[in-house]
Amino acid sequence: MSKPLDTLWYTHSPVPTGLGIAVQTGRLAEAFQPFGTNIQSLRESTEREVREAHYDHHLKNSVRHGGNIPAIWAYASGVQTRVLGLSWSDEVQLILTTAESGVKSVRDLKNRRFGLPKWANVQIDFTRAQALRGLENALKLEGLEVSDVELVDYPYGGTYSDNQVQYVYGTPASLGVSRFSRRNNELIGLLRGDIDAIFLKGAHAVHLANEFGLHVVVDTGSHPDPLIRSNNGTPRTLTVDINLLQEHFDASVKIVDTVLRTEQWAWANPDETRRFLAQELNTSEYWVTAAYGEDAHRRLRTTLDSRSIDALQDFTDFLFRWNFIPRRFDVRDWIDFSVLEKVIGSTSRVAV
Amino acid sequence: MTHPLDTLWYTRCPVPTGLGIAVQKGWLQDTVGALGTEVQSLRESDDKAVRESHFDHTLRNSVRHGGNIPAIWARAQGRETRVIGLSWADEVQLILTRQDSGIKTVKDLKGRTFGLPDWAGAQIDFTRAQALRGLENALSLEGLKVGDVKLVNFRYGGTFSDTPVRNIAGTPVTQKTTERNLELIGLLRGEVDAIFLKGASAAQQAHDFGLHTVIDTGAHPDPLIRSNNGTPRTLAVDLNLLENHFDVATGILDSVLRAEQWAHTHPEDTRRYLAQETNSSEYWVTAAYGSDAHLRLRTALDEQAIAALQDFTHFLHRWRFIPTSFDVRQWIDARPLEALLNGKTALAG
């Protein structure tokens, strides 16, 4: 190792990621064990300040694999991070309405009310940004704009980091959830008939749509154009802070190497992978398949391909246009290719 | 044995059952296969009349492990079935309300509206019966009666057997029907003040919408308060199978007991299986059935389960879900279980 690393902080979103499965299978811990590096889960910390690094990436010697919105925001806000890889697991991204709303197609959304979450106290409201992205991309397909619909805010108190996460049988569960915590406010608004449509994505979206017999207006997650599909999870970013990259280059290599090997393992083990994904998402294996496809295991692939980079740039521009981030930047300046090149150069075609 | 049985029809509810695991592991197929009998899944049939036998138990040479309401109803209708085992896996049974309803405890339900499902087209509306049971039992703890709340019906069209069950990723799923969770929607809309939901989906929905749990009758110390559609579950066969193919009936029970013994030493695998069977996450399985869910799979014929089944049968009669009440002991046939316990038999895996 370039320099001994005492502690590596890691975090991943509760979504399909190579890093998540590397943690679940014990591969990350195994990889660092020979170097005496202590592996610490950031979201399981008792300190809110540490947990918040999942969103603002302020922690030294940390790696994060997950939705790109917090990562883009942190970099745009001046936090020195680098992208080491991008993974693209297409997932359902649904504009949903009720049967009685009369909305059948995207065109019918014109002049209708669309519910958006609004987390007033958070540093970066990725839930709002991703819903707005889904809406804008859907409307674009019919030559409409966001201003053609009436936006209705559904406010949430607190922040995303208020509760300590604890893994229960492989599932990240929030501890100390307030008795009065509100969830799915837009969905409740939709069911009450207060609004006409909402955005939901992933396994929970298909599950909830099924549970309440909701009508899918469009699934932008299955559109042929990757820029229409691009959103918080497409692509997901694998990022480290600059200190880890510069002072512990070998550790950075180890991380990417472990993620890639884990993904190769997943391709050959669909059944076990589906179970890991179901645990990570706290949903059933059936809904994993419905949201991420029968080939969910094959969708775990971390690279730095130009399609993902272009989509990341397009999405960064979107976030700036909607004032979610303070400045626009060139994502190629943010990406470090050297680690992936080193890993692929030295471990291509390695046995899993 | 007169001659080998060609086909055994089996069915189980999408809930924790030993029969479900025995099917999933292939042990039911192996055990009765050794007797020259093939097995067929009733709920996956293309024929609605066959699927409906999950509820009315009309199919000859069939076994069913699941909620007791349809089984009790079929028996009360005069169907010649016999219970050869009872399993009791306690699960959450929740009376739920919105945070802003003002209802904190059972006492607060007095004078409030309570939403009940109403499947008018079904032969036996087990969803309504179990919700009413949960409500009545909850109210009884505070000296209240169902008459003290205002019942609101949420009408569903169709029947429970309209579409075949398909098996996807180990999960039994049915095609989408148009109406779902109408009482929950009614609660969220403020049309009613409280509803009843049970099992893993109840735990998840309560969490998903930040609902307040007024009471979990499934966690009450008195087994009669906990007794409901799933407590106990019945393992039932038709009389023809029992009389003419006793070895098959015994073989079924043997594979069920074997599956349950396997479960007791395989908590991880069992939890995954239960998650698939209930189409829920492992986390919500644990929330609804406990971290000892694997130990709760136990089929026997013990006194507590029989007494609870009797109490619940009276309940169903009192509320006119069944035309007559009956002595459940007359319905139980302990011979297969005794044969297995005494013999410990060549059938044991």
C-alpha cells in the first residue's frame, strides 16, 4: 500500500450497486483485511454528521456508490471528490396516475396537477430532482414542458440522515424513526384525488402501482434514448474523496478491483444476486425482477463508457438549469480514469 | 391400498406453511411419487373451477394447507373433508388508523367508522371474516362490541380465483385485478377512521404510510384473541383420499413435518422462502412473523389449536359466514399423524 490506511469509510445507496454486493458478500472487508484497514459503514454511524456524508461526501477516506445527484451536488459545491466508475442499471421510472383521473398518455398531463416531494431542510433534495427529471423527460417526448403542468409541493420535515441505519438480515433499516414521520405523501395525495400524477421509480414504484391499481402513464426508464432514461440512478457514481485517491492510490485500486470482481460474480450467480438485491432494496425478489428485469444481475457493470459520461453531463446540466447545484461543470474534469485503467490493465479476464 | 392414486392436487395459501416448503423443496413430489402419484398445483390451473377448489375444496384427492376460513366454510357446507394437521404461526394482526384520526387506543374506536372489504361475488369472503374477527377481538378487550363502531363496506368485484397463479422468481403471483386495498385507500382518503390488515404486507403498509397501530391482536397473550384465519391454519384433505389412499395422506403429512423440521435448523433459507411465498421482503417477513419465523412452522393437533379452531368456527357461524356450526373434533382425523408418530416409518426422509 502506498500509505497505510487506518479506516476506509464506505457508503452505498439502497439500490443495485457493485459496492453494495461487495459489502454484503464480505468481499470488501476481505480485500482490505490483509492491510489492516478498518472498514466502516458511514450510514450505520451513530453520528448524524457522519451519516450526512452519504449526501455531502465531506468525510476523508471515503467511497460512495449510489445515486449521482448528491455526488454531483457535492462536487459542484466544492467538495474535492473524483468519479472512479459509473454503473448503469436501468430501472422503471414511472409517471403514475389513478384510473379515475382520466389521464391516459403523457399528452393528457397538460394543465394537470403533478405532485413533487419537497424536503425543505436537506442540503440536496434528490427526491425532488429525480421526480422533476422524470417529468421533464416524459413531457419532452410530446413536445411539452414542465410549465405545462401545475406543480404541487408535498413538504417533508427532517433530513435523510436523521435516522441511524442498521442492517437487519441484509436490509438497511432506519432506527429511531419518529412516530409521526410521514412517507409517500405524494402517493397519498394522488390516492386522495388532490393531484393527478406523480413520479416513482424502482421496485417500490412497481409494487405500489400494483398495490393500488395505478395507471402507468409512461416508464421513462424503458425509453430507447439513454438521455431520456438518465436520472439519479442512471448512471450511478462510484466516487472517492481526493485524499483517498492521492494518498492511498492502492486502496482506490483495491476498491474498484473489488467492485469489478463482485460484479463478475453477480453475472454468474443470478439467483443469489436477486436475493441480495431484494435485501438491499427491502422488497421481494419478484419486485426486483419487475423493476430491474430478469437480467438484473447482468445490469451490475461499472465502467467509464462515453454513453454514461454523456448522460452524466446532460443530467448535470439539468440540475444546474433547475438550480439544484450552484454551478455547471464539465464532468470529464471530475472523472479519474487512472484507477479503472490500472485495474483493467492488471486484472482483465481474471478469474472471479 | 386398492390401486395407486394417479394425481394428487395440492394448494396452499401465500403464507408460511409446511406444505409450501415441502413443495418448494420437492419433498411432497418425492414422497407421494414413491407411491406412484403425481402432484399438480391447483391454483396454477387454467380451469377456474379447479382453482376455486382452493376455497371450496370440491376437488377429489386434493390437499390444502392454509387459512382455515374457506376450509371451515367448505366443511359447514357439507363437503367431506378431514383436518389431518393444524399449524399455528403467529403473525401481526393490525388495527390501523391515520396519525391525524385522533384514535390512539381501542377505546377511541367507539363511534368511529371502520372499513371492511366486501367481496360480494366470492363464495366465502375470508378477507371480511378475518377483518371482523380482528375488530371484534380488539373491541372485546375493552368491553366494546362491533355494534359500537360504524362499519363501512368497500366493495370488490370478481372472485379470488379469477386468474391463475403463476410462479415467478419463486413467487406465486396473480394477474392484476382492478381493485386493490380499497379499505386502505379509504383510510388514506379519510373516508374511514380505521381498518384491519395482517401479515407482512400489513407491517409494510403501516410503515409506508406512517399509520398508527391501534392494536396488534396477533401479539395478545390469549390464543383465543389471536385466533383467526391463519391461527391455526388447517392441513385438510378430502375424505376419498383419506379412505382410499391413506398412504398418500400419510405421505403428505410426512413431507410437511419433514419440511418443518428442516426449517427449524435453516432460519436463513426459510426466511428467504417465506419472503418469496408472501411476495414480501425478508425484513417485513421478520417484522410480521418474528425473527423466529422458521420455528413457527409446526404442524400438529394440539389442544390449543383445536380449541381456537372451535372458537373461531362459532364466530363464523355467529356472523353467518357459515350456515351451521359444528364440532371441529368430528372434523379432525388424527390417524395419519398417529401413524407417523408411532411408526416413524419408511416414509421418513
